Amino acid sequence: MSLISVTEVANFLGVKNQRVERLERESLLASKAKDSQGKPLFDRNEVEKYKEFAERVGGI
């Protein structure tokens, strides 16, 4: 499992950091851990699966 930060997820999905944080808050994208500043960290594979699913249903 490779963990990536909010910023890395935002860049990969093409959205702002706030959008990623909202997706996590609303349990649409689950974080796996928190960094030293309390920011969520995400599993790269799950983010890729989320992007694939979101594109199939109309976008992020």
C-alpha cells in the first residue's frame, strides 16, 4: 500500500485540495492514516479506483 497526500490526490484527480478533503469528510474517498499535521493520507490504488469509477458515472 502506497500512501499519498491530499495534494498528490488533488493533482491526480485534477481538483483542489479542499475538494479532496470534502470527499474524505463525506466518506466518498476513505483515508488510511493521518500525517504529522493531521491531514489525511490515501491509498494510491483506492484513489485510482475512485477516479475510474467517478469518470464512469459522470465526473468528480
